[in-house]
Amino acid sequence: MINTNILAIFAAALYVGSAALLLLSLAKAQPAADSSGGRKAQMLAAVAVLMHAFVGLRQTGLPETLQLPLMVSLNVAGLFVVWLLLVLCIRQPADYLGLAVYPLAAILLLLSSATGGATSNLPLNIQLHVLLSLTAYAFLALAASQAILVWVQRMKLQNHKPGGFMNALPALDQTERLLFTLLSIGFAVLTLSLASGFIYLENLFAQSLVHKTVLSVIAWLIFGLLLFARWRWGWRGKRAVFWTLAGFGVLIVAYFGSKFVLELVLQRS
């Protein structure tokens, strides 16, 4: 039988190696997608995500059941983010996001392997809700990473310091378009996630879930307002970055903050 802890260590090492190759490529002002180092980084990440997926399946108990304590939830969210990034890189020059995504996925993978301990079983309809929630979180996590990049890129251009790794990035208009593409998809999936929650969760406003529900709706409103303002008034730049990070921050507190309080503070699953 495969030892998942050893597999997690190997996968984490591949993620770190992939991020290092990306960093070297960008340091030479070479677009990762057009460099041998960038292509090797993508290959390492692809192998790592397969190992990561196997570890995630074992931790959650799939396919027989679904168990998602805090650290396992964070790890599965990290897995979704990496998987979506690799798919995105097939169509878009977004490899640079791996500098943030891959090390974080490695950390979450190691932490979940160290703590383990799945504690709760969920029925099939709730599994659908959880799947939609994690998918929405993954898209919006990539959007938040992209927003930070857009902010740095704009700041460098405004200060007339576009050299260095900035030369390896796509044009600002292209990075902003990708930001709003990710936001639009994430918002759509988050809408489906909230709808499934209202349909399938009878105790959505119970004491243990009310803050998660309210905060998730607030995050949905923030993203919806941003996308509407983009369509109606052409919002971009600092406004887009601020509202993206604000919405994602609320979403983090909504899901992982509530699980932290329930599992680690109140000792409830």
C-alpha cells in the first residue's frame, strides 16, 4: 500500500521545484510558457498534482464518503487551485501564478498530512454543494492572485520601472482581462454553490452556520458589484484589485474561519 505521507512529501518537493524553475525563468525576463524552464516547471507541477490528488482522495475518504475537517479542506482547496491553474495555462499565459500557488499548495499538503484526522461524513447532495464551493474558491483564489499581480504591474509601470521580471509578463490589458475572466467564472460557480446550499441545507441559518452563510452572501455581493461596475462604468486598476481582495478575504473568513472556530476553538466537527 502506498504511504500517503511519503507521497505528500514528494509532491510538495515537486511543487517547490516547479516554483523555483518559474522564478529562474522570470528572473531572466523570459515568459515561462516560452522557456524550457517554464515548460519543465509545468511538467513537474502536473506530476505533483496527480500525487496531490491521490493523497487528497485518501484524506477525504472518497469515493465511499466525503470527510472534510479544516486542514483537509484547505488541502483540497489547494489541489483545486493548482488543477485549475494548469488547465488555465493551456489557453492563457498564466504560468507566473505558480510562484504563489505551488509553494502554498506544498505547505497545505504537508500540513494536512501531518494533522490528518477526517472526522465527519457528508451525504451526496451536500458533497455536490461542497464541490461547487471548493471550485468557486479555487477560481476566486486565482483571481485574488491575479489581482495582486495586476497591482504590482500597474505600480511598476506608474513608477516607470517596467524592467526585470515585468518584461516576462503579458501586457497589463491582458492580465486585467484574465482577472475579470476568473472573477466572472468564480462568481458564477459561487452563485451555484449558494443556490445549492439554500436548496440542500435545511439548517443553513443554524447557529453554527449562520456566519458562514451571511459572510458568503456578502462576498457574493462584493464580487457581483465589482463585475457590474466593470460592465457599467469600466472599473479597473486599483478599484478592481481592492474589491477582488476584499471579496476573497470575506470568503476565506466565511468558510475556513468558521471551520477554524468550530473545530479548533469549540472542538466541534
